[in-house]
Amino acid sequence: MTPALYREIAVPQGIQGAIAIEASPRLDENDWVLETIEKDTIMVGYIGDLEPDKPEYGQYLEKYHKNPLFLGIRYGTLWNRDLGAMLANADFVSGLKLLAQAGMVLETANQTPGLIDATLRTADKVPGLRIVIDHLPQMEPPSDSAARGAYESNLRELAKRPQVWLKVSEVIRRVDGQVPTDPNFYKPRLDELYGIFGEDHVLFGSDFPNSDQWGTYETVMSLVRPYFMAKGRAIAEKYFWKNSVAAYRWVKREAGQPVLLPAKQ
């Protein structure tokens, strides 16, 4: 998938800018993605892949920090990693503190109840670090009542942290071999997550092109657009772009992309 192909699919849906999210643990892929998105101004940023405990981490973080398109890193359960276990590693925590000092974001992937717990502990260990939780709608909450209670409690605690946002991505899912396309099917899960995090800490994510295994880009938009537009234009704008500015601190690259004006004094 290239920015040009993405533009063809996304622009007709009203998309004017996007952030690429890492899809490989290979260190050199960071350079390839940055070189690729630099050529197309629909791309306003990139969340890369660095391991905060590695000896070379500081060197590469300093290198990528000089590129305004490099906005942060993703770490969670992908690539046989375990955020919770790594919090006992002093070098790893120091690496996250460097990330926070650089003004970059940590995105967590892919969600499990254990990762939610680890994310909460990360937010408390490194309170200056901005964190984006991705792909939660598709995760099935625990069926055990005690585990479900702990999971919900952790989410509510995370929602109290001003530096944490929930990316409402991977909304679409398969049930009994079928992919429901009725927005009402997804409303209870969206109501639950929106009710916890509120209008200022939810943001849009398409999960494209990974989402193609469940439905088209148009289908993804048809599920979230009516839900947030029903809450009024002001809240829809927060979800579709304004909250992402606060979370990622991306910078406008082309005329059609909106900007946040300074608040009136």
C-alpha cells in the first residue's frame, strides 16, 4: 500500500490527512516509510518502531526526532513483545522517559486486558508520556466477572489521565463468519467506550489496509461517521481530527488539512 493508493480510496470519503502506523519490527523500515510518506503530503506523520531497552535506542530516537513526520513509536503485544513485563526493565522505562522528553507519543498494540493494565502502569510510571490506545473496539472484554471488573476499572482509570487517548479503530468485526454492516450492531460497544473516555479523548483510526479483511474503507466510515455525526458537528470534528492534533501533534502539510487556532484569551 502506498500513499497514492491510499489517497484514491480515502479522499472520496472526506479524508484529508493520515498518519502511518508501523507494520514491521525491522529498524530500517522506519527510514523507508519516512522516505515514502515525505513524497505525498496527504501523510502528516508516522508512528515508528523502536525498542526502548535497546542500546542503540537513544541514538535512533535522536535521529528520528529531527524528522517532523516521526511522531512516536508503537509497543504492545505485537512482535512477541510484552509491555507489562518490560516495565520491570529500568532501561526500558528510561527509554520511555526519553520519548516523553522528546514530545513524542507511545501507541499501544494490540489490545488485551493485560495490555490495558500495562498501559495504565505505564501512564503512572511516565506521567509526561502521551499514550494512544488502539484497536480496542474489536477486543472481546473478559467473560469472567472479576476479570471484566478489573478491565473496566483499568479503562476508567486510564480515562482520568489527561495524556491518554483512545483510538476508536478496528470497529468492524466478524461474528459467526459474517461481518455485520448495520451501525446499530456496533453502537453498544461505541457507547461504552465513548462513555468512558468522553468527547476530548477519542479519535478516529481506520486500521486500513488491515481493515480490508473485514470490509472496505467506505464500510468502516459508514459505521463511525453516523455515530459521531449524531452527536453534533463539534464532537464529530473532535473525533475525526481535533483530538488527533492534541494526541499526535501532527503538522499540516497541504491546504485542505485543517489547523487548530489558538484559544482566545
